[in-house]
Amino acid sequence: MIVLKISGKIFDEENLIKEYINIIKKHIDRGVIVTGGGETARRYIERARGLGASNYFLDLIGIEVSRLNALVLIAGLGDEAYPKPAESLVELKSALSTSRYVVLGGLQPGQSTATVASLAAEAAGARALINCSAVDAIYEEDPRRNPAAKKYDEIKASELIALLKSRALPGTYELADVWSLEILRRSGIPMYVVDGRRPVLLADVLTGRGRPGTIVLPE
Amino acid sequence: MIVLKISGKIFDEENLIKEYINIIKKHIDRGVIVTGGGETARRYIERARGLGASNYFLDLIGIEVSRLNALVLIAGLGDEAYPKPAESLVELKSALSTSRYVVLGGLQPGQSTATVASLAAEAAGARALINCSAVDAIYEEDPRRNPAAKKYDEIKASELIALLKSRALPGTYELADVWSLEILRRSGIPMYVVDGRRPVLLADVLTGRGRPGTIVLPE
Amino acid sequence: MIVLKISGKIFDEENLIKEYINIIKKHIDRGVIVTGGGETARRYIERARGLGASNYFLDLIGIEVSRLNALVLIAGLGDEAYPKPAESLVELKSALSTSRYVVLGGLQPGQSTATVASLAAEAAGARALINCSAVDAIYEEDPRRNPAAKKYDEIKASELIALLKSRALPGTYELADVWSLEILRRSGIPMYVVDGRRPVLLADVLTGRGRPGTIVLPE
Amino acid sequence: MIVLKISGKIFDEENLIKEYINIIKKHIDRGVIVTGGGETARRYIERARGLGASNYFLDLIGIEVSRLNALVLIAGLGDEAYPKPAESLVELKSALSTSRYVVLGGLQPGQSTATVASLAAEAAGARALINCSAVDAIYEEDPRRNPAAKKYDEIKASELIALLKSRALPGTYELADVWSLEILRRSGIPMYVVDGRRPVLLADVLTGRGRPGTIVLPE
Amino acid sequence: MIVLKISGKIFDEENLIKEYINIIKKHIDRGVIVTGGGETARRYIERARGLGASNYFLDLIGIEVSRLNALVLIAGLGDEAYPKPAESLVELKSALSTSRYVVLGGLQPGQSTATVASLAAEAAGARALINCSAVDAIYEEDPRRNPAAKKYDEIKASELIALLKSRALPGTYELADVWSLEILRRSGIPMYVVDGRRPVLLADVLTGRGRPGTIVLPE
Amino acid sequence: MIVLKISGKIFDEENLIKEYINIIKKHIDRGVIVTGGGETARRYIERARGLGASNYFLDLIGIEVSRLNALVLIAGLGDEAYPKPAESLVELKSALSTSRYVVLGGLQPGQSTATVASLAAEAAGARALINCSAVDAIYEEDPRRNPAAKKYDEIKASELIALLKSRALPGTYELADVWSLEILRRSGIPMYVVDGRRPVLLADVLTGRGRPGTIVLPE
């Protein structure tokens, strides 16, 4: 059992989704896929903010867009996917007893999809969470500013938590937050960071031909 | 009790939504609002079609986008609206016993939001369905081609059904289909066609200061 | 995957149901069965009309009777059937991932069970819809009035739609309406019309020993 | 808060239902109505038994018919009734916080509607359960056989339980069973037995103009 | 298919639960387990009674504690158990089509878990109900008072019902009540009484190495 | 609208609950109450851990106990409370449109009840969150170790977050975590810390006779 998190940004490009569908069908025997909201979410949230919507509703709108992305993925995966986005961890657990793939977006206001992915990995008893994100790895500094910035091949979740507490790491906001890392750590699940814009890297990790940009060890 | 149908195209413009919220709060005592999917729906459906999604899923995706628009409207209406899009007519009925406004998008694959609006009007026992659409009225011919085309001030539903069966009327696809008109007719509910791009016209109709572009009589 | 529609009239005769159960168990590997309401529905609807019930409730009562018939069929099919009537297309899809047979009645006010059958066929990805109806085939004229009336061995859905729009065809009301045919057409699913009063004909069609009264081609 | 139980037999006669609806609207401020299944239930259960249905399904079919009767009553009561039959005691409790009347049929296999009525009275905190039954009162012997049979004006629930344990009382099967009486007793709710075939008697009891055939005291 | 009822008292001792989990996994191919509430239920009910809670809520609290015990058992059984306590017989039936084990606590106020176990056995089509109770068998008199009291090796359900109606049998309250026995009888399901404090006895009964304390025949 | 969080530890003492019920009924016009799990939760979680339960199930068990406490409170509050614990924020919002009080326990694995309280305050649009906790205020150091430890009369949420990131503050674990404070801050909701073991202090805060131990300002 593998949990895949696919950044909402990926869903803004149709070709990438097609590649992900092929890779999932080919290389993942049983899995959970968590989808983000991406550009459409941001646009809808802005629109609702302009109407005076509360934070509760802004988050809910983001969740609905991430579920829309989940539905698109389900439609593409076909009959081996549970036919609707799971809307709670309990539904996720039940769905896993009937379907090969279960897809879900956000679950609750005030919660990142990174955290949803960790909770899903814990609930599903996954051996790893693969985070197909908008960055290729975790860096000590922003590689766009400092091309010589150190890239972490491996980092302990506890170290990453300490880093996140002291300062914002570039591009990691969507990738992981303290809460999502605490959950991975307590359940001993490693997180693999993979550049989501290049789906072939996911195939490489799944088949052992390549390794993730960064491995976050559950320590 | 009034049922308002707001074309998805309206949701592509934030300013219009704000005006609709103000008019609903000011002039509608109790009401149901049915929202379409608009441009975002079309874009998402295209994306899913490219992934080989079946018609069932394409329709489901359209429904989810219309519910997203419903959620935006709910967020703007605030505490007097039922806090989520109704997902069935039974939920609509229950919600009406607790909330002043209930908002919903699509309900089921294979069904237009025009039909949803008629079903909602019937279930809610509404005295009229006001269709805020992307056209200003029903015409005998396309007014963009023939500026002298006859505009219907009033038309019987049975006549409109006959016209729709014999040929496509310009711009009426989203406005009404045979099924939606049959429902209005059997339950004796008139439909007022109002130019949705000019919300002030809705205010005028609600306050009696103006009249709809076309009235479809339930005969 | 086959979708079977069984006319509510069949449910008024216990012996016929028993035969259908045997045929389904013997000849259908995986299937969806849609049940109509029949005489009990008509009686209940009349009763409620006498109490001043709205069209919304009249349709709801018809749906509940069709679900009662579905439950009887489920009880007869035993453990290989999903244990309750599916109440939405989403539930139908989920149920199909756990059970060999799924049975459902109506889904929503304002919608014929013919349309439910088409939607179910589309959602389930069925290769055909077999309509076990109260007539043996589709005729150009009423065969009870004109014994020489032409019987259609095959007819295109588009032709049948055109015929239905121009005039009422004898006995086809329950069999198909414009909406149900449009759905079959857009998803490329043929409909086989079989005389529901003679279940052996269904067995013949399923085993290839006989052919349907009429085949409606999804063109 | 009053709980009314209306025998399924009453639902076999349309005129009686109409009278009940008028009486409920006129004389009951807030109430729960529990409906039985009657002749249709018996017919459907027989049909399913002939198909080899298990006791679980036979009971479920009886419940569905009682809910169908509940729906007819709801349709007749109109907007002041909760718009669907409550399907659990929790739903009953919630529905009572939004609607003046809540109607329900059976709840669970293996349970009489007499017991449902007692549970509903307990959950709703009703001051009395009025049982509009197919008999006019509780008798010591069958009054059809012995015209001089003693009629109970009042009887303690504990005495009635003792009588029911020792022998079958005529016509009381549908009226009350040991379990339904134990519930009334533990919550201190009296049951009024009224001849359901004469709705005017219910009006008399509700307005204090008449008294029930028998009062079962919760002792 | 076997239905196991485990007395709530057993859940007050962690070691016993562990043994039950091992035995279920080892010896039961497909099964339903019904859990009681035990000491925690009693304590919570007392607390709520002190707050003036109605009988409806007292029963609901007992049900929730029995579901808490069900959840503990599910957590121990792992992925082969349906991931949540079934909350209705319909959910039990559905769950059985996806999972090897389904666990449930109480279902409804006013109903013993003994009755739930009988209903579950009937719904699941179980060949036997094994009652792991706080007594080792059914006795004619209380064996703690009269060490020579006759133990029933076998007793007909009808005889046990007659005994329960005439007087309270020692320790049988939680084991069986009239209603639970009527259900077993009508569906022809035997009940095996096994001393729940000694799980090895359950293993013996399941493997045929030993026999139950008492067999209640469905006659 | 006020949101009250009552520590699970309070639920271990019946007298305290009774006092809380009286204060809520007397001084809170409309409110949401969030209940913790307390000693029973800890005991049940330990038991399940001994059976090898995963973190997902351990958290779920804690949630169920907190809902049990919620149900006890509902039973004590009577008919003005929504009759069941809300199980999602959407249900909370709906329930608030029908009931004066809504009570809930935990919502999701991996989430503290402190966070649930913040999310509930945000969703309900509450003007304040009152945290009736097991400590009387927030201190700079543990007052049991250093009796001269500085007590915060007021503290900014941002300062408290910084403190929580740098070191564990005594007794604040259950009171607040980074996530719960971020939510209060983004929605501008102050948190009042009140000694939950002395309910009179809550009455004093609600009536303006006293002030909280600490006010956490949403800055």
C-alpha cells in the first residue's frame, strides 16, 4: 500500500495527469492518491474572499476544488478506482476494502492536504508516502536564489520540524507542515519527495530505477 | 417562495455575484437558488474528456463545479443560507424547514440545471421560477442574426415545447428543455426569463418595477 | 455487465418474478436490474392525489413503490445481490464494486424508470440495456388495432426520438422517452426490447438462442 | 407532544386518512405519527415469502410498506410535516427540532410498530401515546365470540403484560406487545386505545369531549 | 457464517480480549461479533441518570459504550475487519459483502444486545449464535445458591421462553430475553452458551473439541 | 455565539458536569460545547494499544470517548440541545440552524480537541472561545515547581505560538497547540482560559463579574 500526494499545481496541466494515470495503473498495485487544489482553488478562494466569505468557507471551497481534481483522476483511472472521492478517513478505510485505488482531496477546514496525505497514509497502513510536489527536493536555501544551496538527500522528520519551526523553508509549505510530519513520525512512515512536474521520476522511484529528491525519515 | 436559477456564466464574473447576493438579501424573503457550472465546468469537462472519462463522470464533474458555485454563493449569503449545497430534493425539502435560503447546483448525471430548477420549484412549492440567464428573452429567431427577430413577451410552455421539438431556438439550450418545461407545466409554475448579466432587472421584477424579458406560462 | 429493466407490471405476478430470478442467477454474470412500480404504484399515487399531494410527493411515492419491488427482487436473489436498493448512481457505482447484482427502483421525482435504466447502463458501463416490458416490440401502429401493423426489428434511437416527438407510439411510454434514448445514444448503448410477460425470451436473448422483439440502435 | 399510532389497516381506506389529516392539523400542536403496514404489507410479504426470502427481508419489506404509508400521510399533511419518514430515533429527535409533525413507519426487523410507537413516545418525551387501532378497546375475551366480554376502561401495563404472557388477548397483537408495554412503563407514558376506524373518537379524546376505549396506565 | 456475542463484562479485562482476537482469527472464517457494554456502560449510565437523562438517552449511552468496545475489537482484528462498528442491520449486510469480520455493538434504545445478536444472526444467515457470556450455562436454579442445581445441556427455545415468562432465571438476563429467543426460533438458529471468562472454551466449541455449556435449540 | 471547551478531566466528576449544565442553560443564549475525552479515553486507548491497535485507531477511540462525554452533556441539557454529537463541521453548521446548543467531541484522528474547539469557533462565527481547562491560567513556568512563576493575564496568540515552539509550557498541551492558535488568530477569535475545576468562574466570566485566568489575544 502506497499513498501518493499529487500537488494541485500538477492538475493545471492535463498531459501530466494522463502520465500519472498510466504510471499508477502500471506500477501501483494498491494505493491511495491525495490531490491538491492548485490554481483553480486559489482563484475560487479569491473570488469568495471578495464576497466576504469567512475562513471556514474559504477552506471549504479549497477542499471542494481538491475533490473536483480527485474526481477527474477517478474518471481517468476507471473501474479500479473507488467511484467517488473519499470524504473522511472512515470512508477511506471502507473504500479500501472494495477498491484497488481510492482518491481523496481535502477533508476539513484548517488542514493542509499535506496533513491529509499523512493521515491517509497512517489510516491505510501505507509503507510510504510519495509526495509529487512542485519542487524537486528539500533544500537548505532557495535554489532559485542560491544555485549552490544544499539539497537534502535524506533528512529526519524531527530535523525538518525543527527547521520549519525556526524559519520558512523554500517551497516546503505545500510539501509538509509540522503536523503532517508529526503524524508520519509517530507512525513510522517515510516520505519521498519527488518532482511532480516530471512524472517519470515517480515511475523510477516505484520501480527502483531512481531515488527520490529527498527522503524524510520518520525519526 | 421563489426559485432563482442563475446561469453558470454569471459566476465567471465576481461583481455580478455580489450584486445578486445583495438583491437576494434585500428582496427575497424565502428562496431556493440553483446555480449552473459556467466556464469552469466546461474547462474541467474538457480536461476529463481528454483522459477518456465516460459520460457519467463528465456529467458528475459538471455537477461538482455547479456545487462549487453554489458554495461560493452560500459563503456570500452568510448565516441565513443553509450551510451546504443541497444534494437531493429530499435534502432541499428538509433544509427549507430550517433556513431562509437554500442553494443547490446539479443533482444527477444526464440532467440539465434547467431541469433541476424546475424540480426544485415543484418540490419547494414555489410560485415562480426566475431564470437569470445568458439571454435577455426568448426570441423566434436569433436576434444577433436578425435584429428584427420577434421577442416573446409571453409564450405558453406547450408552444415552447413544440418549438423546441421542431428546431433549436437560439440561446434556449441552457434556459429550458422539454423536460424542464413539462415539469413547470404539470405543477402550474410560470417561468420568468431575465437577462442575468444585468442583475438590476431581477430587482425590478421582484419589486414589480419591471417585467421579465419573457414569461413562460405553465399552459 | 448487463442492465435489465423489468416493468412494474411484471411485479404484479409472483410467478414471473420467480422465473426472472432463476434466469438472472443462471445467465447473468454481473448485472444491474431496474424495477418499475406497476399497479401498486398507480394505486398509491391515486390515493395520495386524493389527499391533495403535490406532484413532487406523487413521484416520490411512485419511487418508493419501485424500491419496494426492488427489495422483493433482492430478497429473492439472496446473498449475491447488494442488500438494499441503490438510491443514487453514486451508490450504484460503489455497490458494483462489492456485489454481483445491484437492484434499484426510481431515483428522483420527474424521471421515468426508463431514464433510470439508461443512466444506470451509462454509469455501470453496460454493453446493453435489456428492457423487459409490457409490450413485445416496438410497432409503427398499435397492433391491437391494426394486426398488420409493422413491427420494427431494428430502429435507430434517433428515428425513435423523432417518432416520439411527432406522436405517441403505442405502449412505448414506459419503454422509452426522449431523454432515456438520448442517454443511450450519447453513450453508444443498444436497447433490446423483450416481452416481459414471457421471461423465457430473456433467457433466449441472453444465451443467443433468440433475438429481441426490437433492437434500438444507439445511433 | 403527542404520539399517534395509526394501524396499517386504516391506510387501506383513503377516506379515513383524510379525516386523520384534518384532525391532526386541527387538534395536535406538535406530534409524532407512527404508521403500520396494513394489507399491502401482508400481500408483499406473502409474495416475498414465495420467493424464499429470509425473515430479515420479510420484516424489511413490511417496514418499507409502513414507510410508504408514512409518506402518503406526509404528502397529505403538507409543509408542516418533516418531508420524509424518519428512519431512526436519532433522525426523529433531529426532525422534531425543525418540524411540527414527524411521521415514521417501522424501524428495524424483528420489531412491531407498537414497539416503534413506544420508543418514539419515549424519545420525543410525549405525554401520551394514542393508539388508533383496529379494535375499539381491550377486552378480557373476544367480544365477537362473547358479546358480554368485559371491556377494560383502565388497565395497568403490568397487568396487561401478565395477561399477554399467559394467553393471547383478542386483537391486541398489533396494539401492544410485552416489549412495547415495558417501554411505556419505564418512562411513565400512558397509552390510550381508540377505535381507529372512527377518527371522530380521536378528535373527542384530543379535545376532552370523549374518553379512550381503554387507558393503559404506565404502572 | 458464525455470530459471536461477547459480554461487555469480558471487555473489562484486556487479556481476555487478546485471547478472543486470536481465536477469531484462527478459527472463524467469516463472522459477525456483537459486543456488550460492561462496567463502563453501567458507570456512564449512572452518571447520566444523575443528570436527569431520559431513558432514551440512557439507552443511547449504553449503545455508544458497546460501540466503543466494538471499535477496540476492530482495532485488534486489523485489516480483515470492517473498519467501523456497523450501526444498522442494513450496514451489517453491506459490510459482510466486503469484509471477513463485522463487529457491532447495540443498535437501538430499548433493545438488549442479546436481541441485537439474534437479529444479526438472522440478517447474516448464520448457522449458529455463540453466546460468550458471564455464566457458563443455563441452570434451573442459581448454582451459587444451590450447588446441586440442574444444568441444562440442551433446552428448547420455547421452553426457555416459558421459563423466562414465569420467573427470572439466574444470570440469563444478559444472555437472552423473550424477544431474542423468538427471533432465533423463527429463523431456526441454535444458540450455544459458552463461559465467556474462559475463551479456550470457545476455541473448543469452534473446533469440535468441546461442547457448549448449554445448547438452546430453535424449537 | 460562544464556544465552550470543557476538558475531559471535568467529565470524570459528575458534580462538575451538573454545574456546567446549569451555567450553560442560565447564561449562554446560543453556544457550541466541545468535550474532551479524559480518564476514560486514556484507559481505553491504553487497552487498545495493548492489542496492537494502530495510531489511527487509537485516535478514533479517543474521539469516540469524547463523543460519549458529549452525549452525556446533551442528555443533561435536554431538548434545547441538538440531539446527537455533531460529527463534522458541516453538521455543526446545519445543527446550529435548528438548535440552541450543539455539542461535539473530537472530529478526526491526529487532531487535538483544542483544535476542534478553534475550528468550531471559526465555523460558528463565535465571538470567543472559553477554554474550561485543567489549569487555571497560562504561566511562564510550572507554578507547582516555582510558586512565584509569572501568570499571563493576557498573551498574544503569536507570542504563545513562539513559546510553544521553543519549549513545552506546563499544562498547556491540552489547552492549545500551534494549530489551534493559528486558527484563532486568522479568524480574530480571543480565547479565555478558565479553571475548569471551578465552574463558578465560567459563570463569572459570562456575566462579567470576573475575568478569565488568561486571555489569549488573536494577534
